[in-house]
Amino acid sequence: MNIHEYQAKAVLREFGVAVPRGLPAFNVEEAETAARSLGGPVWVVKAQIHAGGRGKAGGVKVVKSIDDVKKESQRLLGSTLVTHQTGPKGKQVNRLYVEEGSAIDKEFYLSALVDRGTSRVSFVVSTEGGMDIEKVAHDTPDRIVTFSVDPATGAMPHHGRRVAQTLGLSGELAKQAETLVAKLYRAFVDKDMSLLEVNPLVVTKTGELICLDAKIGFDDNALYRHPDIVALRDLTEEDDKEVEASKFDLSYVALDGSIGCMVNGAGLAMATMDIIKLYGEEPANFLDVGGGASKEKVTAAFKIITSDPNVKGILINIFGGIMKCDIIAEGVIAAVKEVGLPVPLVVRLEGTNVELGKKIISESGLNVTSADDLDDAAQKIVKAVRGD
Ligand code: GDP
Ligand code: MN
């Protein structure tokens, strides 16, 4: 789960991390009130969307009067921001963050993430802040330093010194780097983050090391123990179909293709997507209904798939192990009766109670094509969406 910059900064503030003062605003009036209470003389109006690259797209404006705070707020609220991270459709700006302006001397990059290679939390540090870190990694990889933290010791002073050395900081600033690394690590572990990215981390002209931007992602599997974090979820930032799927505990990812897939098991779902591509079409989604799906879950999954206007055909590919084929068949029929069947449907069932499952489908009177194996199923659905 991701959160907005202003929420991320509030989380970091709880851990004593230095961030600029700021207030969120949902309309121009609130932005003006925020600006007045912050005092100025310089403010930064920042669009709050779950994507980076806002600066280059005009979503971050440094202004010097309340009038300009209002003007920029007016311009940004309700507008669609297209950045290199949003995709061509962009994201609508519904919230702003009004911050006190900072006088920047230097901009750095600092992030922490779960490194699956070392099974530890790793820090990534670079003097090349404020810009696209992927580009730095590609063009000048020697300017990126990475180290991991032993979970038995946690962040140690030498980690902080490593960061200070990498960033060329000494004296008072090196000390600030040391405490910053300890606090960020603490926040990362305590809140079960999966990513914490500060880009830029800046040195101000008055000699302070502060986090000017913050992006945080949390481990979904640990959210049950962080109700305060769950409360920060902004559903308008998420795909409607994915939100609906999460209510039924379905693993669903929306994609751009034309064939909707309903599969049990992540491996089988991947194989199904692969074979659709092999026969020249693209999957409209990844969907794993899970091992022990109920009729309700199958119905919900079917509704989510058919609600996608890009879906021109549906392929159901189920291996009944724990899950029984007749339950799937009943779920599919219940769903079709409720939402109709606007596109061709191919069903491939295999495993426990497969005969019963096939019988239920063939006796339902619905226009369903049944398939014998995965290859057959993929060819049939591709043929059906192409109308030949
Ligand atoms: P992003 O483009 O979505 O990553 O948004 P950021 O929060 O990183 O802001 C983009 C850029 O705006 C930063 O790299 C800074 O150069 C600039 N910026 C943000 N806040 C301030 C500020 O308070 N003062 C100044 N001078 N520049 C700022
Ligand atoms: Mn940034």
C-alpha cells in the first residue's frame, strides 16, 4: 500500500525525522489558510498523487505570495498530472500539500528497501539527488552506494558515517546524517515498510539536513498490525477493480489486454497469461482466486472481469485440487445469471469433481465453450475474441 507525500512526512515526523512544516489542503480556501498559518515568505505548493516526477510535470511550484499559492492551487486542483510515472492517462490531483519553502544548497538521494537478495533492509545513497535515480543507475552506477543493515544490530553509527562519507558531509552535517539513518531505519522496521524513498534529501543554506520529498510503500501482509497506516489509504489512487478484488481477498492486477482470466494459483495464472500471449493476444488481467475459493468469491471475480470494457473474451482455467470444479461451475453460473455474459467464455476445468463441474456447465443452457486442456482453451478464446 502506498501513501501520499504529506502522510509519509507525518509518519517520518513521528520518528523525529526533519521534514519541512506543511499542511494538506483539499480546496483553494484550505490552501490559503495553510499558507497563512505557515507564514512564508516562501511556500511550495505540491500536488499529492501516488506518483513521482511531479516537479518536471508542473506539480511542484515554489511561490512567494499568498496570491500565487491561491493561483497555483486553483490550477492544480482537479487537473490531471501526467508524469513519467503515471502513464499517459495521468492522475487527477485531488489534494495539495502546502509547505514552507526551503533554501536548497545540495540535493541528494536516499532510500531504504527490503532487499530480497540479502534478506535485509538495504540503503541506497547517491549524491545525484532530485533527479531520476533509474537514469543515474544506468548512466553513472558508480555514483550509487548500497549497503545492508544486519537485523540483529539494527542501524549502527558506522552506517550513518557511510552515508555521510558518500554524500561528502562532515562535522555537524555528518552527525545529522548519522541520526537520520538511525531514525529512518527505525521508522522502516516499526511500520513494516517495503520502500522508503527520500528524493531529494537536501542540505539547506542554513546547514540542515532535511527530507524534502518522501515516498513510502508498506508491506500489505503486515497492514493488519497498523490500523493507523490503513487509515491513510486513498482509494481514489487505486484501480477500482483492484479495490473491489481486495474486498474479496482476490489477487487481481488490471492489465491492458483483451482476454479476462480467472485462474486458481499464481503459477497457473502466469502460465495462462503466457499461453494467451503465445497465441497472439494479451491478457486483460492477472487473477488468482486462490486455493479455497467459495462460490461468492468466484462470483465477485467474474463480476470484476466483466466490468472491464477492454475485455472481449473470458478464459476460466481452474485446476480443482483443494477447490472443487463443481463449486467453480456453480459460481460461474450464478455470476452469469446475475451480470449476463456479454462476451465469449471458454472454461477449462481439471481435477476434483471435474465431471460434475462440466455437467453443471453444459446443463446450464449458457453459451459457454468448454475446453479439454490449457492449449485448447487458449486457442479457443483467442479465436473467439478475433471473431474467426
Ligand atoms: P517529485 O518531482 O514528484 O519527486 O517532487 P519533489 O518533492 O521531489 O520536488 C521536485 C523538486 O522541486 C525538488 O527536487 C526540488 O528541486 C524542488 N523543490 C521542492 N521543494 C522545494 C523547496 O522548498 N524549495 C526549493 N527551492 N525547491 C524545492
Ligand atoms: Mn522527489
